Amino acid sequence: MNPQDVKAKLEAQFPAIEIKIVNQGLAIKPEDLRRVAEFLKESDEFKMNYLSCITAVDYLDSLESVYNLYSVDKRIGPIFLKVRVPRSNPKIPSLFDLYRGAEYQEREAYDMMGIVYEGHPDLRRIFMWEGFEGHPLRKDYIPEDEDVLEWQDVEWLERHGVKVPEEYKEFARQLKESGKEARAERPKAAAE
Amino acid sequence: MSVSASEKTYQAYDPVLHDTETLEVNLGPQHPSTHGVFRMNVKLEGERILSLKPVMGYLHRNHEQIAENMSYLGSMPYTDRLDYFNSMSNNFAYALAVEKLAKIEIPERGEYIRVIMAELTRLVNHVAAIGFLLNDLGAFFTPVLYAFREREKILDVFEETAGSRMMCNYFRFGGVKRDLPEGTLDRIKKIVQEFPPFLDEFEALLTKNEILCMRCQNVGVLPYELALNASITGPMARASGVNYDIRKVDGYSIYKRFKFQIPLGKVGDVYDRYMIRILEMRQSLKILEQAVKEIPAGPVLNPKYVAQAKAPRNFKPPKGEAYGRVEAPKGELGFYLVSDGSAQPWRYHVRAPSFINLTVLEDLCLGHKVADAVIILGSIDIVLGEVDH
């Protein structure tokens, strides 16, 4: 579907709406998402009754949620809706009651990227365990370095009769005293 | 086949009749009926299910982040590990997304080989899925072994073309890794000829089997509206009557050239999901028959990208984004890629069909018995490598 046509039709329906076209997708504001999705789903012209995919992208200065809509009845699509929110307050209204298919995908995006979908009845982590801190797919997330011996590892090894070299022991002691966790460095990718 | 007999087995749940203590049980994560490491948190009253919460993530390895720290071609072998039964269709979807991003063309013979491999994969998946469904029903390993006997013949074809039975890593951006070896096409022709008699035999054993009918009919009914609303795809949606097959809708690759039909179910129960898989295999055989007959000679990989396959870090698609999707055996498999112009994808997202198909698991199981939950899960046909990313 040509995004220009969709944009023109949406602007005719909602006069005050702000829509930008970014790479074949329609960038809209979070407060407009629900009415736009509802219109696309219900109107006879579009009948976008199949929400294929929800995902989130980290653009460093902001987070973006992307929705791929298709129509099963009319066999048209996709329409990509893109909603950008600031990193400090990533809140987007949930599409759960319009599309049941959003249930797990919004939970996934929340788990991995930390976007809060307001109105989702059961917004819990889905892949990571309860009590996990951080959101692993954000670009500033640094995973724990598994290759570094921490103090509890040294203790465990010594308890099992393994001799730990003095330099490793010293490093683990320093790490423990500094109160920091061992973190791996992530390869840096260029910003958009 | 007696429909009335099976209707007797299912009665709508009535809490007044079964007023017993509720019990909370964890099915899994280590249980053969969960097809992997998957847990279902079930609340029971007697044997009937009051609520069911799936718990996943035991196999989570952050597939997406690993792919974001790798070259584009580098994650091709890793897509094999998503749905490890159908590595060829995973490769297909990923290659399609990257080709959309970088606007790469594929030579004719390459397209035909892709379609042949994708349809062989569908046969492998459906025949094994039915086998394991029967396993869940209690027909312990006899149907699975019949299914695996046929699957093995196809895996032999994969081994001689790609070098590996399951982790094929056969697709490249712009075609496939290498041409079919001599004699493989004849072998595929032979499989296409021998498969229908096997399916007839398989169906003679199962389709009208009274136990199968009684256990599967009217169990786990998924209504049309819910299937559509919950983004269910693949054989599961088509069993509920949703006429949506991406091979027809998008006509990606060269699927528009082939004549085949989309089987649709009426009821949307476990039996329909079983039947749809059988019928889809017959349609896949039709596509294979045409593809094997029409396949032209020529290169299998776009000559511009032969060097790229050897130096993957030099492959830098232009800035932009793309969503490529295929009709994988389990449903819509899509890859969403955002490129920032470097050698690594800025964002790489997998739309995994069996993960999203699990959304309705609770709706399907409510009011049924525990033993039915096992076959309902079997009929959804999940692979935990894909569910957990």
C-alpha cells in the first residue's frame, strides 16, 4: 500500500493529526495511535484486521514501536505505524483490546526494550525471569561478563580444591571492594 | 467416522456439577508432552482446566541481540536454530528480508531451488507434527516412526545439497549456496512420487480411526474471529477458516507461477488442524511436481554477490528498513531489519509464528481436561527454539 494515500485518508478523517512518512511507515504520536488503529481496523476501506507484528527499535534518543497491519479480507497491506516516545518516559497505549495478537508481542517489547504499554492487562516480563534488571535489547544495556572471575567464584573454586592464580584473586577482591559488577563491553554500532 | 460419538465426549464446563477443590499444577518445564522446555501453570478443578498460564523463556538466548552484533550473513546459520525442524524456511525468510533491504535479484534457477527446499521442509514439518500429535494422544511412537521414515528420505536430500541434515544454512543473499548435486533432482522426483502412497497409508491408519476422532473432534475449538484477532497464522488459522496463505497473498519468490489450493477447515478443532496438515502436504507435493518439471538451467547465485558470500563484512546494505515474511510451515515467519548503513543490522527482529500462536492456548484449553491440554498444545505445533528466541 502506498503510504502517501493512507496518510491523505487519515488526514481527511482526523483533521488535526500529525503524520510523517519515514521509510514507508507512518510516524504518528502516541496519543493518536488508538484512534488511528481503530479507524484502520473498522473502516470498510482498509479493514486492517490482522496485526501481524509489533516490535520496538532503540534509536538512542528515543524508542520506537512499530506495528505491521494487514487486511485478511481485502488482502492489502502492510501499513507500518511507527510511534516514537522519549527514552525517559516510554509510554504507549496498548492495542490489546483491539487486537488480541498484541498480548504476547507487547509483553516481549516491554521485556526487551522497556516500553510500557498502558492498558495491557498483564504486562509482565515474558522471556527474562522476574526480578531481572534492565532491558537487554536497548543499545546501552551491557551484559554481565561471564569470563571474569568474581569473588564468589574464587571462593567456590578454592572450596573445591582448585588453585586460583594470585592475579585473578587480586582482581576479584578489588572488584568486590569497589562494589561494581563485571560487565562486558558491547561492540559499538553507529547511530541512525 | 462418527461425529455424534465425539460430541458426547465434550460437555460444556458447568461449575455447579463439579464442585471440588481447585488445584494448581505445573505441567513442565521438563515433560515430554511440552515438546521442549515449556511450562504451563494450570489451575484445575477435578480434572477440568480453570485457567492456564504459559511460562516460557527457558531457552531464551537473546537471538536478536546476538544477530545485531554480527554481520548480516553471520546470522544466517543462526536462523537455522530458531525453528530447528525447518531451517530452510527460516533461511528463506531472512534472505528475503535482506534482499528487500539491499534490493538484490535472484536468478531463476535459484528461485526454483528455494521453492523446492521450502516445500520439502513443509513436508518434513507437517509429517513430524502429526507424528508427535499422535504421540501425545498415546499412540506411542508408532506413527512417529512412520513419519520419521519418510522425513529421513528428505533429510538425505538436504544433506547432499546443503551438507547438513537439519542445520542447513543453505540460502545466501541473491540465491543459494551451491547448485543441486547430480542425481538429486531425480531423488526429489522419486520422493514426490512415493509420498502420496505413504500419505494414503498414513491416513488409512489415522483419519477415520475412532480413538483419534473421539479425542480430537470438538476439542480445542478456535473460532474464526478469535483466530483473526489474535494474529494466528499458518495451518492453525486455516483450520479455523481464515483464508490467508502468504504464498498466495504476497506471491513472494515465484509462488505465483504454481497452481495449488489452500485447504480450509470448518470447525477449527484439533482434528481440523490435523486434517489441514495432511491436505497441505498434498498441495506441497503438487508445487514440488511442477517445480521439478519446470526448473531451468543457469546460475543459482546472483553473480554480483558471489564475492560477498566470501567476505560478509563488506556487505553493507543502504540505510533503511525492511520486513520480509514467508509462509513457514508453522505460520507467518517474518524478519524486521533496520539498517544504519554499516555491516551489522541496527535492529533485527523475528516474528516467530509458534510464539504468537501460543496466545490463544488458554482460550483453547478452558473447560477441557488435562489430557486434552496436551493434545491442544501438540496441535498448535510449537518449537521452543523459536518460541523463546
